[in-house]
Amino acid sequence: MKKILHISKFYHPYFGGIEDVAYNIVTEMSSGYDQRVICFNHEKGTVRTRENGIEVIRINAPITISSQPLSFSYFWYLRSEIMAFQPDIIHVHLPNPLVATYLMRIPTGKAKIVLHWHSDIIGKSLLYNLYRSQERKLLERADTIIATSLQYVELSEPLQDFKQKIAILPNIVNEEKLQPMPGDEQEIAEMKKLYQGKRIVFSVGRHVAYKGLNMLIEAARYLPDNCVVLIGGTGELTEQLQHLAQPQGNKIQFIGRLSEKQMRCYLSIADVYAFPSIDRREAFGVALAEALYCGVPAVSFQINGSGSTWVNQDGQTGIVVSTFDVQKYAEAIRTLLDDEALRTQYAEGARKWVSAHFLKEQIQMLTTIYG
């Protein structure tokens, strides 16, 4: 049985797009491989646990700078794990510059190096310039590079010289966590009562600049009073976004971090899913795919070089408008709120599209990549 060492920045139960992908891969490949995971600990301390039968090593990272956890001890843990486990495959989720740099300095024997390229490093030019040469050496060393969409590859500068190594593996939707569970009906009924029959525009994501939530808040000014915009998640811009939304009163409500149950329930009552990300740091959009799978038509911005425009098919699963055009964005949301037949058409198209392209069966192509 082949051994795989998965390297992710964090890991389940930490909630994040990359972490979701890593967890789904480990879970789906569990029957055919001996697997381990090494990552930073999203809590304090260094711990070794078992998650669903998989050994997970979480390394303490006392400092985070520019989204990168820092830990000098990680190098020694990673080196020790590679020497002891002797993996046949090392599957690395990127970006993770510090760990990528460490990996370049550790003997990996005959292990096949698979790089999972979730996103370029964007908007951090000074730090990226320090890392760029290491990134290229790692790309040269890799046996296979996994990208999440062809659209992203085409405009990714670091990947241009390595297209012969690239395999496309879309991110997937975890169907199980979106299936109705006991207790959901009561929570859904309470939610509907709380929002008093208003049409619901739902959005969830980290409160950071590229998620474009300020665009959604501006667009809400052009939406009718019989709707409410619900924004889930938290982040460094939460207070700033709340201040921006304040003049609109209860029309915009921040509902904080959501459990899997809450996410299911909000998607079940939503009329429109708002996905206002504005640049290529949004490489794919797992939350977008989840909303479409649940039959919630989406409104998103056109982002050249991002897989999100592939995920939300304009005129089939929702509406895509020009980036930064707030009034067009609001108009698209109004169109879906006002036209029940169109909303139903897109909902059916969304479910079919996601079921055909973004479910767990796609992960099985890794058996070919792993060899």
C-alpha cells in the first residue's frame, strides 16, 4: 500500500477552502492508501491526533505574518516525519511559502512530489519577491502540479513554463455535509419566522478585501426593502464592513461564523447567493459551488483567470456581471428575486452542473496522478 504525506496549512476541523479540499481528498482516498497529514495547529501547542483513522500532526505556530503561520520547529517535525514515514507521495497544498521553502531543504528520497496549486500569491509583492526563486525550484522539482481550473492556469504567471506537468482537478462539494439532518426543519422554521417572509440574499466568506463584500453592501442600496442581505463569516474587515452597512439598518445583517448545520439551513432558505469576489485571489469558490449544489442561483463578478466564472455559468446557474459594476450587480440580484420562473430554471441548472462536475467522484483521478 502506497504511503501519502499530505501537507496542508491547516486541517479539519479548521474551516477554510484549502483545508476543505485537503480533508475531502484524504477522506476519499482512505481505503487505498496509508496516509498522514502534517499542518500548522490552528490552536495552541503541537499535538498528534487521529482523525477518522488518519494520523494528523499539528505543529504549534505562535506567530502569523501576512497570512503565513511561522514556526521554526516545523522544519524538524517535517524532516522527522518524512524520514520515519518514508512516503511514496508528498502532496503539498499551496500557497504555503514557509513550508515550501522547508521542503526544498529536506531529502525526500524517491517520493513523488505533487503540488496542489490553489492560488498564486497576489498582492504581497515584497514578500513574494523573496520567495519567488524557491517557488520556481519547487515547481521544477514537482512530478505533477494540480490546478483547480484551466481558466486559472491560463493567466497564472508562475505556471506558464510548467503546463506539461499540470493536471486539472476541480475542487469538490462535500455532499454529506449539505444533506438535511434531524433538527434542520425546526431551525429553518425559526429562521423563516425571524426574517418575516422577506426575500433572502445570502453570502458567506472571510471578511477580507478580495471577497468584495463592500461591493455587496453598496449594491444592497439598490435592492428592494422586501429583502434582507445576510452576510456570514468573520475576518479582519468585519468592523469596517459593519460600519459601511450601518446606514442601511436591518437590511444588511451580519450573522458571524456558521456551523455546517447553520450553513445548510441558510442555503435552504436563500433565494439568491451573492458571491462578490473581485480578483484572482478567489481562485475557485467552493462556497459558490455548495450554494449552486443546493439549488441557490448565484450572482458573481467576472474575474479573468479565476475558476469562479467557470463554476457559476452565466445564464445557466446564475448571472455574471462586470467586476466593480455595483449597479449591474444589484440589477442581477433584483432580476432573480423578481422572476420566480427564472430562479427555478437556474436552480435546476445549478444542481445539474455541480452534480456533473464538482462531486467527490472527481477525486478518483488522483489514483492516476499518484501512479
